Amino acid sequence: MWRRIERVGSGAIGRGGWAGRLGKKGGGSLVEELRIGVLGFGTVGTGTVRLLLTNGELLAQRTGVRFRLVRIATLDPQGDRGLDLAGIEVTDDAWKVVDGDDIDVVVEVMGGLEPAGSLVLRALRNGKPVVTANKALLAQRGEGLIAEALRSGVELGFEAAVAGAVPVIKALKESLAANRIQQVYGILNGTCNYILTEMREKGLPFATILGEAQRLGFAEADPSFDVDGIDAAHKLTILASLAFGTPLDFERVTVEGIRHISDVDIAWATEMGYRIKLLAVARRSGDEIELGVRPVLVADASMVATVEGVFNAVFIEGDFSGTTMYYGRGAGERPTASAVVADLVEIGRNRRSGARGRVPTLSILPQHLVPLPVRDSREQSGEYYIRLEVRDRPGVLAQLTEVLARFGISIDAIHQKGRSQESAVPLVMVTHETTERQVRDALVQIAALDPVSEPPRLIRIESGLA
Amino acid sequence: MWRRIERVGSGAIGRGGWAGRLGKKGGGSLVEELRIGVLGFGTVGTGTVRLLLTNGELLAQRTGVRFRLVRIATLDPQGDRGLDLAGIEVTDDAWKVVDGDDIDVVVEVMGGLEPAGSLVLRALRNGKPVVTANKALLAQRGEGLIAEALRSGVELGFEAAVAGAVPVIKALKESLAANRIQQVYGILNGTCNYILTEMREKGLPFATILGEAQRLGFAEADPSFDVDGIDAAHKLTILASLAFGTPLDFERVTVEGIRHISDVDIAWATEMGYRIKLLAVARRSGDEIELGVRPVLVADASMVATVEGVFNAVFIEGDFSGTTMYYGRGAGERPTASAVVADLVEIGRNRRSGARGRVPTLSILPQHLVPLPVRDSREQSGEYYIRLEVRDRPGVLAQLTEVLARFGISIDAIHQKGRSQESAVPLVMVTHETTERQVRDALVQIAALDPVSEPPRLIRIESGLA
């Protein structure tokens, strides 16, 4: 499975000893070859192939390895991607990729749970390292795949699953390994961030901007994975495992999307010095962890607020590192390809240097993975933004504040615009620190008050962010 | 030099085969030990020791390696650092660290060229990997040390030399290895960034803020390494080598510090929508590279401008990744210790997994390092900010613009405040794109004009930044 194809420089070096001699002899006197099979030839597959064809010489110089594309499986083998595929087999038989004796490493960029899951599992069983960009597969079936990779003693790389080319996976697994991680948070879905940015800048409602994003290719025809927060939750699942040494467990993430975010709320947030962001947060809280994806208000002056459009940013707080931040395009053909090939580089360099099992797949040795209790999101405390639509009758404020007081909620600020006894006017409140349970319970009673004309809107305020 | 100390789980595994078995047997069935010697017990040394004592158990779980402190060399062995040093030898004999048979890895955090350089060289000759935070040593003598590390087949780690815990070294060597890097730029010196931030926010002159920074411990008693740009140039030397595959060559970096930046210029920049930052830039420009550290004007709306105080940020533009950004505290006991121990983790994991020569020290195989021609900074083109102090006499503008026209420089904007025929008033101009040579030559003639009362100030405007 691993062949030497070329010898640069002088002197024959025996097969067995070459890795050991590398250091002694000046390094890189041999160039080896890694034969690559690719599953999926859509956006990311095309980018990966384009990168390997474009920068193959540079990669060889940096790694001493030739990354050779052998076979690509796609449902549309005849499609024209504007690439010179001479010498590369394009097939519609994905099993020929994972079973082929002429394939050393499998790149899975087809997406979805099946058949991707079965193909990746088979590749690993066949002893082939796998590089995948498939966050859904990892978040929902990662444990089985990781166990299989461990049994076979091969790598399972997934840098491309989170934040495009931005190396947050490697940062957590390697660069910050000396730290006890306190929290990881960030903007993990470019589609949502683009929509929220456009809503704020143009003052238009969600549906209008979503349609525009779909036309521009920034949102899928079926946008639910993105706008309902699921994609960000998949990514958060992965980051939380790496940060806290817990098994992957997508089911425990609290998820709330951005469909219900109104341009009215965005305008209010802006006026009050905030922006609304879909924020993914994994945080230690005592002996528990908080795991949530939801729209929140963040202060204008925070760095999180400056992350706009399709960009992603991840903030990692360690006990020694302090907060470090990683920023870039979170998706797209070329950035994602950069991350896929980074994992191929890792695998190639491991092979060439003789490394086996260098870095645990989830950053900690498997026997030390510990499932941590996840705090019920309703028990998390924080400040909240509440928007009510009320008919402005005498005594309405007294009614509202009486309910809030009964639930132990104190109010930091109340804003009201316009006055009308017939039609409703917005009334915006910011609470002091309270739990989500308290505020939700209070809102059930407030919603039933006669002057309140619409279901109350509730958005958490995340303070203390970098 | 490399001993097994502990066996967890069942079954004896022979010495030779354990790395190979790691993958097959589930990983981490053995815990090995890395015996560490530290050179220097100042801020970073104290942080490194504190980290290893605090997070040793976590490190063992993440790596399967015990990082054991054996010996620390310092000129002040009796000093109290508030650490429990039981079982650790503290000595004033640094050679006992680099020559000791009971030391597997040497951490050099003493700083300076000598004796650090001789000690690091000796450690490498003795076959001990070295981790250093010493950017001056790397930038000025790195080539010899790298050659020695290669001959000995051991690692030379220097993540801590640039941007504290922020993993820009690993990003360039590994995560972005698939990219042809177009440019690397950023804010690499926290002292200068703190001073410039404070000057802007408080409207006070350089000397006042420097004194304040020295009292607060953000600047050294002798601040010249920082404020004259030398420290940032050392770091840029390292980043440029990694980015472009060129040998380390500090001498070729154009360096200009911030001593001459006046609060008047900062106020003007602010009024015009800019901030002044000490920016380090390594950029491909045709077949040459530009290498410079200097104060520049950056647009308020750029991300670079949002990096304030003691923070560092590095922006890396690759042909596939696009621009990714890395941000955090650039110095200090704990962040720098995080980076030092990240390199120890790398070395420990390499040992445990059997890897030799996994990643080339400068990110590319040594035989492919190519010295690239460095463009004379005076031939770089850009826009410039010029401030003159002129006595406002009739015809003065005509005189100035005549000189500029003669040198082919066109002006985008002219600002003037106040009028006085006796005392001088500031006159600020922003040029269109021109070369630094043209504008400097013109300023020599302008400085000689009678109404011009002070040497002209010239600051480059960096546009097109992320």
C-alpha cells in the first residue's frame, strides 16, 4: 500500500531503515507516494482535486510525499469540473475507492450519513486512513468510526469539518494540549452569519434575505440544516469533545435556529449596542458543561461582533493560553480543500516519519474520555432580552413587573417606542442575571396577560465574550 | 535517554514494538516519561514549570507521556517563585542541563544570544531536542541551529517565539502546508501595540505612555528591542521563512520603530479614519518578497485595527485557504508557557509514536529552501501620509505641489488646520500610489523649502488588509 517511487539525491537507502535515517542524513532524501481515493466530486471534492493538481510540487517539497490521485467516485462521472483528470479514474462505484488495493488513503467529501458512513467504516476496516469533511457523520456516528480507526491503527482526520481552512481542530488537539480548556465558542455557520449580517445592514426580514442568499449560493435550496442551527451543533459537538475530553454526543446540544429572529429585534439590538449572532458555546460550569447553539445578543465592542458575513471565528479559552481566536472563511471549495489536504499532509508525514497513533483522534487517550453531565439549558443563568407587543393601557407596566417580580427577575432597562391604545407597540426589557427557566416561566404568564398581543420574544445576552 | 516508567492496563509489551502496537491495541497502554531540563527561570521559565506542575496529569492523559522536570538552571537558584520544586534540581550550572544524561529534552527560556546559543547548540549536538522561546537567537543564528538539529535528527521547537500561545508556527508548518502563501502580516509586538493604543485613547505623547508602560511591566527598562521594531523583525524573520521556504535572514528585514510617532500624527490618523499600528509584513511581490516592520496607517474598519493593547494577531493569506487570522495575548508567563509545552507535547508524541523527522524545521525539506530576493523597501509602492509643519505664506501650496509633481507624485487629499504666518501649522497630505523612493526624494527637497519648519513626517498607508 505504500510505495517508494522516486529517489532524489545520492545513495540507496534500505526500505526498513529510511524513516530512522531521515534525521541523520539530512531529511528528504526519498520521496514517497500516497495514493488517494476520493468519495464525492461536488464542491469540496472539486476543490480538493484542484488543490492536489495545482500545488502537488509544493506539497512534495514540504512533505517529501507525492500525493497521487488514483480514483474519484461520484454519481456523475461524466460531469465537467474544468479539471484535467488524465490518469485519474472517475467511477460511480464508491466501493472501488474504499476497497481498492491501489488506494492508500480515502477522502470522504460526499456528505450525508449514508452511504458515507458505511463507506468510511469499510475504508477504516480495510486499514486505510480517512479524511472527512462530514460533520454530520462525525457528530452523529463519530464514536463508531473512531473506535474502528483505533482498531485499525489509522488516522481519521476531520480538520475540514469545522471552520474551513481555519485550523481549530489541530489547535485543540495539539497547540493547546497543555491547557485545561474552559470554553470554546464562536460563529460556526457562515450561512446564518451572512443572513444576520445582511438583515442588520439592509433592515430586511429573514425570509427576504434567505431568498437572496439562496440565489447567491450562500444558502442551500433546503436551508434547514443551516438556519435551524443543526450544522453549527454538529460542529460544536466535535469541538466540545476535543476541548473537554468527552465522547461525541450530538443529542445533548441545545439547538435553536434563527428563523424566528425578526428584523425588529435586530433593529432593537443595534440601538442598544448589540448585534445578534448565532453563537455556538461549549463551556465548563462547575462539574457540568453547557452546550448550546442559539441566537444571542453580543456587545458591539466584542470581537465576536466584528465577525460578519460568511466568516467563521472560534474562540478558545485555556487556563494558561488565555483566549486565542481563529478566524477565516468557514466554507467554500478552496478553503475546505485546504483543510482536507492539511489532513493528507498529516497522514503523509506520519507515514514518512514512521509515526503510528501519534495524536489521539479526540485529543485525549481513549481510556481517559469521560462523559460529562450537560447542564439543562434552562438552568443556565444570564441576562435576557425580552420583546413584548403590548397595547399601551394604564397599569400595563405594573402588571408586567408584578409577574417578573414574582419569578425573582429584576429588570436592568425598559424601552418603549410610540404610544397606542388600539394597536400594539413594542416594549423591550433587559433583565439582570436570572435563569432561563425563571424567565420562560414568567413569560408564559405574561403572554396570557390581556394587553400582550403577540408571543413574547426572548433572546439571551452573552456577556463576557472576547 | 527514554525510559518507560509505568504500565497501565494489561499485558507486557516489548520495548521495540510498542509504538507499532499502539494503534492495534487501543492506544495508550503505556505511559512513558520525558525528562526535562530548563535553561532560565525568569517569567517564561516560571510559567513553564508552573504549567508542568499544574497540568501534568492532563498532559499524561492527552499524550501518554509523563513530562518530568529534572533540572532548572538559573543565575538565581535561591529565588522564590512560589512553586513547589520538590524533586527538581535547581542549579546555576547551565551545562549540567544540556550535558546531563538524565535529560531528554532541553527548554531554553533564558533569552539573548549568549550563552543561550552555545547551550542550545550543545544540547542539539548531544542529541537532545530543544524547545526555545528565543526569537532573537532563531532569527540571527537559527540556520546553524537548524542544521545541527537536522544532523542529530531531533526537533527544534519554537512555537513560543511568536505570538505567545497563538499557534501561528504550527499553522504555517502544518495546517496551511497545502497552500502557496501570498503574505503573512500582523501585529507581533504587544508593547508597541499597547503604547500606540494608549497614545490614541489618552491623547498623550510617546514618552509619557512608555513611562507608564514601564511602570506597569508592559515595557522593559531598556525598551529598544520592542519600540525600535527589532523584536517584531525577529518574529517576522521566522514567519517569512516558514511562509516562503526561504532561509532565516534577519538582516534583510526593513525595520522602523515607533519612537518618532507623534501624538499629533495619531490624532490626524484618527480623524481621517485610520489607526497607526506597528505592522510586520512579509509579502510576495512578483519574484521578490517584501519584508518590513514599520508603523503604518490601517483603516479603522479593518480587522487589524481592532487588535488593541497587548494583543497580537497574525494574518496568513494562502492561495486556497484565503486569509485566516490568529489572535491572542502575545506574551506573558502563562500564554508563552502554553506554547513551550505545546512543543514538548509534540516531541513527546513523536517519541511515543516512533516518529523521526516528521515535519521539517522550516516547514519545507531543507534541500528545497531557496533564498528569495528581497525588494528594496524604497521600491515598494503604496499610498503615503505626509505631515509638514509650514508657515502659511502665500504660494506655499504651489511650491509644495510643484515639487511633488516633479517627482510624479499625485495627491489624494490635503488637510490643513489653523492659519498662522508666524508660527507653523500642520499640513497633512495623502498621496496616491507611488514608491517610497519617489516620496522620500521629494521630501528631501520639500524639507529645504523656506516655509517648512520641521523635518516632514512620512507614514505608509497599508490598504487591502483584512
